[in-house]
Amino acid sequence: MTTTVEMQHIRKYFDSSQVLACDDVSLSVAKGEVHAIVGENGTGKTTLMSILYGLVTPDSGQILIDGAPVRITHPNDAIRHGIGMVHQHFKLVPSFTIAENIMLGIEPNSAGFIDGKDEADGVRKLADSFGLPVNPDLRIREISVGMQQRVEILKILQRNAQVLILDEPTAVLTPQEVREFLNVVRRLAEGGRTILFITHKLAEVKAIADRVTTMRRGRNVGTHYANDQTIREMANLMVGRVVTLTVEKTPAKPAATVLEAHNLLVGGAGGMPAVFGASLDVRSGEILGIAGVSGNGQTELVEAIVGMRAVDGGQITLLGNDVTHALVRERRDAGLAHIPEDRMTTGLNLTTNLDENVVVTSYQNKPYSRSGIFDFAPVRKLAQEIVDKFAVKSARVGEPIKTLSGGNLQKIVLGRELKGDPKLIVANQPTRGLDVGSIEFVHKTLIEARDKGAAVLLVSVELDEILALSDRIAVMFAGKVVAVLDRAEATEEKLGLLMAGSSLEHAETASEKASA
Amino acid sequence: MISFIETYQRPLRIVAIIAGVAVLLLILFGLPINLLQSSIRLSTPYVLGSLAALVASRAGVLNLAIDGKMLFGAFIAVAVLFHTGYDPIVGVIAATVAGGVLGLIFAVLYLRIRINLVILAIAVNLFIANATVYFMRTLYGAFGTLADPSIRSLPTIDLPIISGIPYVGQLLSGHNIVVYLSWIMVAVVWIILFRTQFGRHLRAVGENKAAAESVGINITRVQIFALTVSGMLAGMAGSFLSIGVLSQFVDNMTDGRGWTAITVSLFAFEQPVPAFFTSLFFGLSEALSFYLQGRPELQLPPDLLLALPQLATIFALVLVALRIRTSELLKRRDFAGQFGQELEKLRQGKLAGAGD
Amino acid sequence: MNFLRRILDSISIPVIAVLLGLLASSLFVLLANVSPIDTYQQLFCEGFGPRGCQTFGDLFIFQAPNEDDGTTTTVFSPLYGSGGSRLALILEQATPLILTALSATVAFQAGMFSIGMNGQFVMGAITVGFLGVWLPAQIYSLAGVADYESAPELLRTIMHLIVPLICIAAAMGVGAFYSWIPGYLKVRLNVNELISTIIFNAIAVQLVGYLVNFPLRSDQNNIARTARIDDTAWLIPFNRTVFADVEWFSGARVGVGLFIALIAAALVWFYLKRTTAGYEQRMTRGSSLFARFGGISTGKATLRAMLISGALSGLAGVIAILGVERRVVDGFNQTQTGFDGLLIAILAREAILGILIVAPIFAGLNLGAINLQFGDLPRQLGGIIISFIILFNAMEDWLRERLRGIFKPRPRPEAPEAKEVAAS
């Protein structure tokens, strides 16, 4: 086997967060191979690949390309050695055209002056040659996410990448787009290119990878041929123990309707509408999960429901009261709790201490304050209560919280939001970026709340999470709720089609055919 | 008010254009010609200053020390001429270079030593304001103003063909070289920003640092360069103030023009050509204030007139903000209207944007 | 022990910044062909030392000359001085600075980088400059009395109490309003407050200049000024009655003003740390998303902060006029009280206690620099020193890096268990 890429004994320790991201990791990949790197969040996969691409310098270890040791200290070095990387968060300039983005940094020019037309023609030819046609004059802010990814891939192909590193490439694609993408990968590999891709979606690994390397806690815990392992085995290797892929829960006992949203029209970035006539309802004692590829209006819908975004049309009713234009505080007083998508910027204020974070939703009430003046003893008690009840480690009353881990931070958010037994809990990506233990905890907590009678609106891009937790599932696509199904009727195939824009009838007939 | 604007959008737009053209014609032909000439002349520091602001801002760094750099340029121009007695053009060059050096120092302090941008700008502006007066007194023994026979103001230039054109020729010809340089700079900056590789890199750095970094563009180098150029333009603007029309340096010569220049850049959405025209407007407001002061019969208090440019600046700031707000609001209302149609289409089984 | 170390840690950088600032400025002194040591000696003496101070040592223990017999007595310098010691003079100068620094702090703590203190200051000053003349005049004519001299004792006492109060309230209101405008522009239209407050300052200065030169001009003095405010508006009488016995205090013009400033400082501290309104604006600063998420009305919190900030700067204007000057003179704000307050707030890291310490030091430095004028060097040297101090102070992180051994290491983050932040 001719090895194209070899990483030997890579070690990387991050001072700033005191984390050993890579602990003596070795990896070797053959030419033309599709090699997957799997692992949970935070296990060092991206760091390893960032080292290969020159974004991060390792403390020790070496990299060999085609058998010869190389020094890669900057992406330019990596590019020179034929390595290209497509990042999880696209690095494109919104106001530039596709051609301008692809040629960024290597623009053909004479004495500094660029010929725009030549550039665009060159890009068109390039794209066609790889079977990935694009319109080079469109601006990035005007095109779809799937197309943006194509631009990113063309960007590295333009730089003659022979080794392509793809970081979580399917995170933002619909199931259909994923299939399309996997085809592209196969084609590129057949053309002699080596593909390294980072993912935590094991189904994709089975679908396309030749070999897979599993990372856990910064170490390479094994490289196997993809065919030799089942998904269950891969998952176990990833977490080091037997994993239950389902959540224990009793069937739901839904009662009265708590939240009702009707024909909502909500504006998104730049005035364009993000929610375009969405309707749904959530009853007490049930979990309604909203499935959908990120970017289809879920965030804006949640913001509209909690009061952080203006509603341009339609109505929202909470426990029978019209709250369409109500303030955040009014909705919270009526029993709404919100676990936001971004705990670090929205759910918490990392510049201050535990007490001030914990009291933000209730500071205006007794006993925390009286006629505008604080009484700190009850605040401290509340903080301690949350720390105890939710077992938040390393958090102390009166101490800053910015050094806590994601899991512990999320526990603080949960503790605060669930205090006072809210009637409606809106949870937006509640387990994003958390380790398995924390994910389990969050799931358990949400189910407990549901059993106590709360209505839970869960938004997640992880289909597994939606399927595991929800009693009913709504699918959002292009700003609308295209279907609401009972859990029993929802299969991954059906949901996938709905998430990609099929009509309900089409999805149902297609899935019937699939299971027949 | 928003709904009023929305309902009568089209007619309002027409009215605005007609009004705009009318005002323009009124200004061009209604006002005395020397007032217009002053306007063009006095707009120069705003032109150069706003170019300085937008070059830096497009690279992702808000240059809040433009006023200080302008003042520095003004001082250096005078100081150099004082010592050497050379042709005033040397003063302009010296001021530009000095501004560039200051810009470079500013860039290093901000990018390498990571000082908070606003505090750094405050410190730099404060320092220049004090240091110029300090040196004026200690090195030159001057109180309040620094003037000397060896300091000459820039000569005016008569453009050969253009000066022959009736009316317009009088407006365009007969200015000093910094004025013409400022016009040239507008074109130069535009070309560099939109037609060269470097300009594209600069804009990329300002819009999406991560994208630029990922293709190997050296962010720090681009920003240092941008700030240096920004400083040079500001320095050049300063030279106009001290030796363009006058031939002396006065304590606090810039009088807040640096800040107005930043506003011009914001108002023009960081585009060179709109910045140029906006600067003309501010030049007019400044010229007006002097003109009205020279008309005692109108009995207008000089202090209030001096505040004219400032009031204009506030007006501009508010206009920019309003423009952004209303355009966004209007877009949303637009879609609310279309929404009804979309819903219809949905019911007929056509989905918007399925797949790719 | 921990408390002591925390205090040391927080003042160490500012102290180093001051030393470095003085060092850097000495370059400029050298450029003027003057000895830096002599200059600094005179600077500190004029700013902080007793009359007749010559050396650094004199700042602490001074040989005071006895007028009658030509001998000297050893005195503790800060308190020495008949007719008001240097300390009293510094405190008098520091009083408006404390208020404008508080004003800046309140604005910053809501996330508003407002530079508007100067404008609010002069607006407050002109308000009392006007009211201090007009209001008593109205009351006199209502009572059928000609002026202060012919007013009965009872009327005088009542007026002494209510006239200053009304003036203070009005000035604070005007200052608050003038600060509210840029605040409103920011909240509703997202107009950059840094730029708008600078422009508003310029407008205020011009407006006041106009008012002093024309409508409110009182006499044909060379330099335009308003009329002398009535005795009932003046705050000095309070000093004379209350502090008559404190030798080093009396005769100076400090007194009520300082107390007002200290009370304001305490109130601001209480407001920021102990009230819900203060909490709201601090959370708005840290992360406005978080504040809105929790239900805080960030717009209201911001506007509230701007109102309070403006009121404080207006109050500073009051103290300057009612407490010291007795009239508004054209160009009285040459020293840029408002802007200085801003610098003090930055240097003191927005800590109330820090402001109370830094303000007198700042005032002393400025005093020293102004009096240096009678020596060789222009008072701009003070400005140069201060700009260097600000610069070095802002280099905190960089300095800490360079001097790592001396400082306590930063708090250690959680032990690595499942860190996903950097590693993914």
C-alpha cells in the first residue's frame, strides 16, 4: 500500500484551555483511499486535521507526504503539498462571487490588476471538468448551502489538492444532498484523490469509507476496515462502552394545548423572511420535536416564539393568551422557559459569576429583590440549589463561570430554566457540543419535565435525537412546517424526504415502497 | 410613518429625485461662485479623510485616530517648511509620509501589542493634540499659531483646457495641488479596491477574516498596510489644512474634521465615489458657515454658524441609520405582501426552492 | 491576605503605567533642553506640594517658614497651608473630575462608549449660570425686594436652601437630556455613540459659547461672561458655616461640592452593584443577547444609563459654577473636565474606589502642569504624560506577558475531562 499521508506520534497540548487534544496519535492513509475519522465532539479529530493542514502546529511528531517528511506550519505549506481542507463552517466571503471566492489568494493578474471575465471563464471550465458545474458570477450570499459547499470543494481542487480533508461535510445537507455529496466523494477517489473526512455520522462511514480511524480523548483507539465493523461496534469504540441508542421513556400523556403558532411570518437576515407560514401546536405532557436541516427557519421560529424576534404576520398563543407581540418577560411570566441554541452567548453571560447568571430570569421578583434593590442571600441560595440538584461540577457560588465545560454550563442553563416548573420549555439544540454523558443527562431532564406536565418544543438537527425524544415530530423546510407526524409513523426515510422538500404524500408513498 | 413611506414608495422616490436634482441645480447656479469654489476646496480634507476611513474599515479595522493623524500631518507640513524653506509641495509629501509613519505605529500597537482600539485611538488623538502644541512652544516659541515667512502656502494651479470652460471651468480650475490629488486618490482607491489583487484581499480580510486566512492571506500584513495607507491619506488631508489655503499651524486645526470624515465614510457605505460626493456636501456646509459669518448684516451668531458642519454630521448619521432601518422594514413588508401569493402557490402543490 | 493581594494586583499595572508614562514623557522634556528631574520635581511640587516646595522630599516633610521670626517649623506637608492647603486645592479640582468619571463609568457599564461628558458638563454649567441669576431675581421681584442685601433674614435662609436645589435639579435634568439624545439614536437607529457624542460635544460648546457671548453676556469685559450668580445660589456659604473650624479646609472652596461628589460616588456604587436597574445595565453590557434572553429590556436599561450619566456630568457643571466660579466665562472649559473624567474612569478601571483615588492624582498632575507654565514648559506636557499613561495602562495584557514571573498566574480552568471547546 503506497501511503500518501502519514502522521506519526502527533502531540498537541492547548495551554489556553489546558487540554491535551492529541496524545501520541499516528495515522496512515493510502493513495486513493477514502478514510473516515470518527469520534465524539472534542476528541481531537479536527485538531489533528488542522495540524495536517497547517492551521495548528503540533508540539511533537512528524508528517510524511508520499514517504518524505515535510514541515507544515501554515496552510500555504499544506496547499503546496497538495493538501486541501473544507471546513465545517464555510470560509467564504458573502459579497464576493463564486469565481472570486474560488480564486481568492491566487487570482490571475497582470501587475496586480485582475481581469474578471477571464477569471470567471477559468472557474467555469474548472467546475465543468469535475462534473460540479457552477455559475461563477453568482454571489455567495445568494446561493444555497449545498452550492456553497461545492464552491469550497472547487476551491481546493483549483489548488490541485490531491489530499482532501473534509470536516463534518454533511452537517448542513439534506439527506438527498448527502447522497449527492457521497457520490462526488466516490468520484474524486476513483480519480486518484485521497479523501480524509471527519464525521460523527457512522452511517455515512459505512456507506463510503474504505477505512475508519476512531479517536477518543485525543488518542487513536483503532483503525479498521469499514466493512469489518458494524455501526454498533463503531459507536462502542467511540465512547468506550456499550451505548444505548434509544432513550428510556414511558409513553406520553398529552393534555391541554399550551402553545399554538398559526401562520407565522418571521423575517430573517437582510429582511428576507425565514419563516413563511409555519403553524404548530404543543400540548402539555408531550415533546414536539422539530426536525430539519439547519437553516430552514427553525432558529427564527424559536426566536419568534420566545420573543426575541419580531413577528410580521400570524399569531402565537400561550395558554390561551395572545403573545404574538409580547415582551420576553411577559412570556416568561406566563410560564415559558427557553434553552437557547448558543449557551455561551445567549444562555449565559460568561463575563460574570454564577449568581448573576442564575438570577437573570427572576431577579425582578421577590425574594431576590424588593422595590429594585437586591437581596443577595436568596440569590446565593438559588445558585447553590442549582449546583446541587444538577450536580454542576467545579461551579461555586459567587465564582466566575467562564472556565466551566460545556456540559456543566448547559446544566446551569437547565437548572435555571426549569426552576419554577415552566409550562412550556423551548429547547433549541440543547445537546450541541456536549459529551455523551451530558447528552444523556439533558435528555433525561427533558423527559422528566415532560412527565411532570410541561410542554416541550424541541428543535434539533440531529435526527436521532428527535426520533429518540419526540412524541410527535414536525418537519421544517424552507420556512414552513411541512408535516406533523406521530412518532409511530415517522421513519428516517420519510423524515429525510420531508426535510428535503418533498410533499407529505410523496414521502409516504416513497417510504411505503422502501419498506415493502 | 413607515407605512406612509411604504404605501407611497414609488411616487416618493420620484419626488425625492426631482427634489434632489432641483437642490443640486439651485446650488450649482443659485449660489455665488466663490462660495462654490470654497466648497470644492474645503471638501478636500473630508475627501481624503473619508478615503482614509474607508480603506481601513474595509480591511476590518476602524481607524478612529484619523483626526490625530490629520493634525499630525498639518503640523509636520509646517514644521518641515519652517526648517527647510523648501517648496510647499515638500510639506505635502512630508505630511503624507508622517501620517503613514503614524499609521504604521498605530497598526503595530493595535495588531501586535493588542491595545484596545478605542482607547488606543483616544490616547493617540490626545497625544497628538498635546504634542503639537508642546513642540510649537518649546521648539518654535510660538503661542497659538506657528507662522513664518519660510512657510508658504500651496500655489493654485490653472488647468490648461478646463479653465477655459465657462462657469464649470472656474469651479474645477484654480485649486491647489492637494485638491487635485484628492480627486485622483478617489480614483486610485477605487481601482485598487475593486480591480487589483491586493484590494480584493483587503476586502476579504474586512468581510471574512477566516476566509482570507484559510487561503493563506496574511491578515496582519494586510491590515498594517491598510492602516499605513489610511494614515498617509489622513496626513495628506492635514497638509491641506495648514498649508493649502493658510500658511500656518493653529492649535487644534482639525476641529473635529477627522470625525466628520469617519461619518462621511459610514454615510457613503464605504464606497469611494459616494464618499466623494458626500464630502462635497460637507465642504459646502463649511463654506456656508464662513460665508454667512462674513455677512454681518444677516446678524447670525458666529458660534452657531461654526457648528453648522457638526449639525450636518449629526443629520448625516441619523440619515444613514434611518436608511438602513427603513430599507429593512420595507423589505419585510414587501415579503408580507408576497406571502399571500406564496401561500396560494403552496396550496396548489408548488413548493418554493425544493432541492438544488 | 487574599484581599490585599487582589488590591495589589489591580493597582500594579496602573502604577507601572504611571512610571512608564513619566519615563516616556521625559524624552519630550529632554527635547526642550530641560532636565527631566527638575521638571518632575517642580511638577509634583506645584501639583501636590505645599507653597514653597522645592524637592521631592518637601512633598512629605516640609520646613515651613514662620512669618514672624524667620525660623521654620517642620510640618506634614499635605495638611500644611494657611488659607487652604494644597490638598484642599486638589480636592476642589478633583470634585468635578470625580463626577464626570462617575458619569463615564455609568455609561460604560451599559456598554455605551459615550464621550459626551464635556458637552453635558457645559450644558449643566450654562443652565446654572443662567438660573443662578434669573431665579433669585424672580423671587426677589415677587417678594418686592431689590436684591440680596435688602432681603429679610428669613427670605435669605429659605432661598439659600431652595435656590441651589432647584439649580442642581435643572442642571442635572439638562445634562441628562443632552445625554439621552445620542442614547436614543443608538438604541433606535444604531447610530455609533462614539461619533455622535463627540459631535454633540462640539455642538454644546458652540451653543454655550454663543449664549455666553450674546444673550447672557453681562458686561463689556474683554472676555465674555455671564452675570455673577446671586449669593443665594452660591454654595460657598455652606463651607463657611460648616467648615469654619477646620483650618486647612476653610478658605478653600472645597466643601459642599466634595461631599456632593462623594455622596454621588456612593450612590453610583450602590446603583451599579445593589439595584436591579444597575444589574440590568451591567448585563446589557456583558452580552446584550443574554440580557434580552432573560427578559431585560436592553433599550430601557441603556437609556437609563445615559440619563444618569448625563445627570452626573451636568452635576459636575453645577459644582464648577455654583461652587467655584460664580459665573460662566467664555472658554471656561479649556481644561476639558468631561474628557478628563473619561480618562480617569479608564485608568481606574471603572472601579468607584479607583476613581476616588485616581481623580485627585489626576487633578494634582494637571495643576502641576499648568503651573509649570510659569517655568519653561507648556502645560501640554501634562496631556502628553497622561496619554502615555493611558497607553501603557491599556497594554495590560502585553505587560503581564512580559513580566509574567511577578504576577499571580491567571485562574486555572477546569481539569480536562470532556473539553470540546478547543479540541473539536
